[in-house]
Amino acid sequence: YHLHRFILFVVFFLFCVSFLVLSVFFLRYGAHAPFVCLIPLARYRNETTTNLKMAVGKNKRVFKNKNKGKKKAADPFTRKDWYEIKAPAAFAKRIVGKTPVNRTQAGKNANDALIGRSVWVSLADLQGDEDQAFRNVKLKVQDVQGKTVLTNFWGMDFTTDKMRSLIRKWQTLIEAHVDVKTTDGYILRLFALAFTRRRPNQVKKTCYAQTSQVRKIRAKMVEIMTREATTCDLKDLVVKFIPESIGKLMEKECNGIFPLSTVYIRKVKMLKAPKFDPHKLAEIHAGGAAVVPTEDAGTGVDREDGDRPTSSIDAVVVQEEVVGL
């Protein structure tokens, strides 16, 4: 009888303890309380399986040797070749510099990477004259011959310091621009600028031009630029740009409207070029530097032997006979 009561007491005690434990789990974890005890076991099993299947380098906790198999950084210029840049024949100095390009490899040709490149060169370097350092000339690569790239004139511009040095007070700035087409099919946009100047023995400090005079001067500048550019090809037009012959012509012809000074073709912009012609490019690069046209000083005429004086005395006699006539 006593043994039976003891067994019942032990069973009741275990039931109470189990009930208290389950109540605590229900209060903390809710309806999933019976499965909470299984979570640590499943987590341990998943982590063990993952560590066994994961490759080296994927797990952040598994470090590999970083220096092993690392490639050395090679100098990129070891894969390049240098090509000389050749300017057109209109300039005094033909070789103006060099340009690098990657060597020809499978699927990539070095000539394709070179054609179309543009370079800006100072006119002082092209002509060997430091007085023309305020101009920059744009050259564009159009063909490759061996280790030399052939360029063509593609534009011109003033330097910033030159433009700022020209702007002053007490004078009028006149600007003009026009689109022209050369005889060989190049379409260019020319920008010109001019400044008024004081007349000789002028007492007045300022030299402002009236609006009507500015319009007349601008129309005259457009007319001269159109006439000089449309009657020649690009090669001859570049020869006119170098000594600023167009600017001097505009200053001379506009002097009757208002005195001008420092007349320049400020900028030349290439708008459209004809289809590439290798023979035309060869003509541009043929020969030496072009001769700059100057004013016509006349040509000498040979006299016949009977008309030419043989001595200074005969020359005086001939002069006296001419005066007597």
C-alpha cells in the first residue's frame, strides 16, 4: 500500500515538473514550443554539412594564401609601338611628334586605332617661328605608311591668353563668321575678328565705330572670306592662313569705312569633309613647305644689246637724250 502511494506521488511530481517546463516554453516561443528543442540539433547538422561541402575560398572563415598565383603587373607600354606624326607640306616642319598604339593582335589592327586621331600642334612648332605661338593647328590622322601617320589640316584656333590680351577698352570689337566650301569639297566655318583704331593725329581718347559702320565692316569681312576661300582648295587656303594674308586684306579694304587694326582669322572649324582620297592626301604631302604668296613686285625684262648702256657715261648720254625729247 505504501509502495503504491509512493509511485503515484513520483508520477504526479514528474507530471507537474513537465507541465511547468512546457508552460515556460509556450510563454516564450508560442505554438512552436514542442519543436524548440530540435532547433539546436538541426542547426549544428546544417553547419557541419555546409563546411564539408564548401570549397576553399568560398567560406570567409577559411583563408587561403593571397600571394599564391598573383600575376605581376606588366608595363602597358611594352605592348605598344610608336608612330611619327607627319604634317602636310604647307608647313615648314613636317615631323611634329610621335603617338603610341597597341601592336596588331588577333582581331585588332593598329592602323584602325590610329586613323581618326586628332592632335593639336602649335603653329610656332610647325613653322619654327615663336611669333606665331598664339595659334594652335588641329591635324587629323587619315592614313598610315609604315611607321609614319599622314595627317591633314582639320582646324585652327587662338590661344586663350592671346584672345584676352586683344580685348581692350576705348575701341570696338567686330566679329564675323561664315560657312565656306573649298574647290575640293571641304566645308569650313571661318571666324574673324577686328578692332577699331584711332586715326592719325586723333585727340579723342576713344575710337568707337557706329552701328552702321560695324554692319558694313562685317559684311565686307564676310565677302572677303567667302571670296578667298571658295576660289582655292584646302591646301592653298592653309597657305593663306599661316601669314594671315586674309586678315591683312580685310584690314586694307575696310580702311575706307573705319580704320582697323589686329584683324585675324580667329578660328577655323571643319564642318564636313569629302570622302577620303589617298591620291589627294598624297598631293597634300608631296613636296616641301609651300611658298607664302607676297605682293607682286614685278618681273625683270631683259633689254636688247643696243638699248642697254655699256658704261656710266653712255647711261648719262641716254638720259640726256630722253630729257631732250
